[in-house]
Amino acid sequence: MEVGPYAGRPFPPVAVPPARPGPWPVVAAVLLGCWTVAVAVPGELVGWLADQVRLATGLDRVVWLWPVVAAVTVLLAGVPALLLALLTRSGAVRATGRAWLAGLLALGALTGLRALPPVHHEAYLAALAATAALLAVVLPRLVRGPAPAAGTGPAGPVPAAPPAVTWLAVAAGLATLLPWAWFGALGGLLETVLAAAAAAAVGVLAGALLGAPFWAHLAGGPPHRPARLVLVGGLVAGVTLLLLAAGTGQSGAQLPALLTLPPLGFALAALQAPALRAGGPAGTAPVRWLVGLAAFGPLAFADPEEITLLLATTRDVPFWVAVAAAAGLAVAALLAVAYGVLLARPRGRAPSRPVAAATAGVLLAGAALVHLGPGQPGLHGERLLVVLREQADLGGVPAGGAGQAGRDARAREVYRRLVATAERTQAGLRRDLSRLGLDPTPYYLVNAIEVDGGPAVRAWLSRRPEVDRVLLSQRLRPLPAGAPTSRGDQPAPSGPAWNVSLLRADRVWSQLGVTGVGIVVGSSDSGVDGRHPALAGGFRGGDDSWYDPWDHTRAPTDQGGHGTHTTGSAVGRDGIGVAPGASWVGCVNLDRNLGSPARYLDCLQFMLAPFPAGGDPFTDGRPERAPQVLTNSWGCPPIEGCDPAALRPAADALDAAGIFVVAAAGNTGPYCRSIEDPPATYPDVFTVGATDRDRQVADFSSRGPVPGAAKPDVVAPGVGVLSAMPGGGYATLDGTSMAAPQVAGVVALMWSANPALIGDLERTRRILRDTAVPAGATYASRKPADACGGDVNITGAGLVDAYAAVRAAR
């Protein structure tokens, strides 16, 4: 037995350092972070692109798309996050797994809200606010971990953030709002309030996930290393914010948040440094303010319905959203660096409370000045179209005789009945709407009133006995700068364009001596360049031949180019138009390639009874000045506010007035029943599909049948059609939009050749069908279901033959 100083006494306790975890948990966390980002970001992009493809091809929106995307993302990334939270010994790594698991669960719950239709944006924002607030209560309890080890965080209640840190967070949030205040525009009042509530709830949720316990685990025990916390904690917080961003906003609105929110994780980590020096991490206030203000930008200043590939070809909303998101990313990166240098360096210290508060005040004033100056101030919410139950009775309208005089008599009687019905049935409702300051705009072609208002006004109106239904009437938000005018880069043709020759219209000019003289074609589209050499001579002129309900221009203009191209195909000279001797009048119903039920009605009313600039459609209409033929290369889908019957009374009234209405079938083929949007679906509208040079129906050409009728009626060239563009040039475009005006031109030739046929719509339709030549049907596949019930629903009666139709008309 050894004898020594400790003989017979116990050994003193030996301080054993805690076991340091190996590097593998950290490696696993890094790999999981990369995996989570690799799963979440492509999932959001693929989901949005799937939405856009279905929108562009005219397919119905898939309600289950986003819930499935959410479920796949949560499953693929959530299981590893759960294992990381449960199986590792490192407190920091376990806190990382818990934060990402909570973020994924939040993503799953919030993303599922996108099953709500985009047109009901207020309902979505309200659901987002309620769900995020509920998750802020439930998730921390669901994924709660052990308390931080002694000395790594606050004992007892979570301390409040130092006032200066909170003000710095407010200043950072306002800085991220600056690009949105400049490049974006607000919606309606209720929409803006709900966006603020939703953003605040998302901020509260972020504060619950990235609160004091999270930062205490990431900071570790003293001595704290702020620089390490900024790098490591910033990365972990950034991935968590990316998951929240992925679930915040309707389809498309979450994409800019994916860029701007994650870098703010580094700024949030830097804001913890002053509190850690004081003994513990800051509370949730800095996280709530910074994330809430940053989320408010994309939620409030961008309409998700306008973040679409359909507008991505010009400098429209998608372009400016991308600019705002890129600027927000730059601001977030600068904030991370600036706050890291200011707060996380060894001798860094926070500014005093007055300085931090003054900084926030300056940025608030700057955001307001930017919005009111170079920004787009005001509220630009959607409007409502109130359709009344009683529509005008147009039965028994006198024929009035053959030819132009008979057509004019019918148009006058139809106009009289429509106006009388609207005045009688709308009077009480219009008084109530005016008294409430809802800015009513009455219509008579469809007995309807457009008003301001959100869901509450819509519910109130829907309960009124004289109201049939209330539709959304979409309103575009303004842009910080107008899109450049679309121009053509091709020269004028040296002779008749190939499509004109395929229809044999050039033979009508040379052999029959008919060019359309005496007939007026009405174009409702993006506008018309009235100074184009191929169109200037054909403008009818006078004070009632041009109407622009969007911008109230006084002379024919066109920025998009679509309307100039279609009008040129109908009546353009220099070989591009089917009826170069006909005149034209124009109306703007599309702005930036989008419309609304009210704007479509504005132009159709103008076509039934033109009125002078600044005139009242109800009292100043001149039905005897109505064009004989209308070409319409547009459709009104549900995303713009139309239901299938929205414009049916308008089509019926134009038919009763003896006005021949031509409409494009749409470009959502080769699917059957893809002729879906009014007015192409109506039986009294002559619907036109598109063919190529070989008389084969284009794959994109929409097909029938439609309820109660076979559609399209006929087909015409619509692939590689050369026509006019703004600025005097020419361009080649594809689409049923290009085919429809050529049929309107053929009708102009027929009625010019035989004026007694003017207004005889049934005989004109019969001649067009009977003289059409066979066209080749194309199919989506060889399956019987893709035959669309027969070739008549793909080719209609066949390819229009202008020469045969004019001879038969004579």
C-alpha cells in the first residue's frame, strides 16, 4: 500500500472538460442546409412555371399543385432536419435542425394556401395572416428543445432587445422597402391593410423561430464570438428565412422574397452582438420588425396575377419585380456587411438609441418620398362589375329592310332598348353607390355597373335583389416607366403577302374589282398606329372613330403592336390586308396585353354606337356610325374577371343590330375544348382558327366543341403572317389573332361587292362556310379522345376562300 499525502483520504475532484463534439454533426448540418435550399428553391420555381404553362395553354388551374409541392419539399428536407434535431449532441447543431424543421413545417402550411384562386387576393392575404400567427404559437412548442446550457443565455424570462438594436432592425427593414416603394405600386385599401397584417404575422412567426433560445444555442458559452455568430448564425437563419419566404405570397409573389429575405439572416445575427455583450441574446423584436417590413414589399407592392410570363416579353410588371428583387438583394447584402462591421467586430458597439431611431426616421421619410416622387402613389385595387338580373329584351327588333339603311335602323332600335333598360333598372343602385363614394360607371350593352370595392362590397351587392352576380374587373397597377413600343424589323412586301394569296383575296381585287370600299371594320385591340403608311389612308376620321378608355389618347396610337398588326391584316394596304379599300375605326381594350370585362365592354359599346371624345355613351351614341364588321383578336379568361356568360348579352345585342362579329379562337391548342374564353364561345360570334401555309391547322389553334355548338366556324392563315407594326415597320407573327382579322376582311369584301347583304348575318355566315375549302386537321395524339368529336371542331367548315365567297355574295 502506497503511503503519501493523500493516504486514507479521497482524491480531490478533477475538472474534466466537456466532451467536444466531433466535426461530423457540423458537416451534416452544412450538407442538410445545402440540400434544403436545393429542394425548396427548385420546388418553388417548378410550381410557378407549372402555373404559368397551364395559364398560357388555357388549361384549368390545378388546385392540388401547391399542396403537393409543399408536401414533397417537407418530406424530402424535413426528415433529415428531424434526425439532425434529435440525434446530434451539439446544442448548436440541434438548434439548427429544429429551426429548419419548423421552417419546413411553416412552408408546408403556408404554401397550401395557394389553393385559393389568385383573383381572390384579399382572401389569400387574410388566410396568410391568420395561419402565420397560429404557426407562431404552435411551432415553437412543437419543436421545442432543451434550454441553453448555463452561461450561454439568459436565465429566466427572455430579455427585451436593447432599444438601439430594435431601431436598427426597423431601419434595415425600411431600407429593404425602398426598391418596392420606387418600382412597385399598391393595390386597394383593404388589400394593402391585409398585406400589412400578413407581413406582420410572418415577422412574428420569424421571431418565434429565431428567438432568444435559438441565438443562445448558436452563440455558445462565453466567451462569445460575435464574428462567428454572424457567419454561422447568419447562414442558419438565412436558410430558415428562405423557407418562410418560400411560403409567403401567392404563386409568383414568393420568388422575389426568396432573393431578399435569406441574406437578412446575417444582419439579424449581427444585431445579436450588442445583446450578447450585455449578457444574453436579444428578444424577438428585431427579428419581427426586420422580417415583417421586408416581407411587406413583395406582398403589397406587386400583384401576383401580373407576375406572369404573359407579360415577361416587355418591361412590364415581371421586369420591375425582378429589378426590385435584385435591388432588395443588394440592400440586404449591404446591411449584412454594414451591421457585421458595426456590431460584430471586437470593438464594435451599437449607436445610441437616439441615433438609431433617427436613422429609422430618415429611412421612413425616404421611403415615403420615393413612393410619392418617382414611385407610383395611390391605391390601384381591382374593381367590381355588377351584372344586373334584367337584361334588355331584343326580341322582335324590326328587320328594317336590306342593306346599310336596314342595318342602321336595327342598330338604332337596339341602342334605344339597351339604354332604356339600363336607365330604368340601374337608377336606384347607382344612387346608392354614388352616395357611398364607390365611383360607379354604368354600362348598357351588358346591363352592368363597374364600381370600386373589395369582398365586403361584393357580398353586399350580391345580396341585392336586382343584382344577378358580381365579377372582378381587373385593374393593372402602374409601371415606373412605360414599356418600349413594339416595332417591326421587316420591310413591306413587294406584292400580296402569302396569306392574302392563299385566301385568293388578290384575285378578288384584280378579277372582280372589289377591295372593300364602303365598308368600315372596327378593331378592338391594343390600339392602332394611325400614322403607319399601310393604315393611315384607311382611317375613317371624324370625332367618333377612335376611343381609348385606358389612356384617353385623342388620335390612333399603339404601343403593344398587336392591334396594328391585326388591323393591317384586315384592311392594310401594300399587300398585307385582305380588304385594302375598306376603312377602319379603333378602340383600345388591351393594355400591356391584359384587359378586364369593363374595358372589353367599353370598346364593344363604342362599336355599337360611336360617340365623340369626352361624350357620354348613354346619350351621345351614334348607332348609324357603327362599323359593319368587328374583328376581335382577344378573349376574356377568368383571370381577367370574366365568367362564360359575362359578354353574352353584348354579343346578342351586336348580332341583333346586324353587326358581323369575328373573334379569334385562341392559342391554347392542341387540346380539345380549348375554345373557352368569351366571346369566341358564343354561337352568334364567328370564331376563327389558324392554319399554316400548307393548310394544316396550327398546333396552337384552339379547338372545340363548345357547349351547344361546333367551333371554330372556319380557319384562316395564322402562322408566319406579315403585317404592320408601330413606327412604319412590319413583322411576322403567329396566332389565331392573325387569322381572325383576315376573315373580317373577307366579310368586308363580300359586303362591298353586294351592299344588299350588309346586316344579313345568317346568309353571310352560310356563304363563308359553304365556300370554304378543306383544311388539314391536326391532333394532340392518335388517341380517339384527341379527335375532339370530329374534324369540324378542329377545322370548322374549312379554310376561307375569299374569291369564292365574294362570287357567291354577288
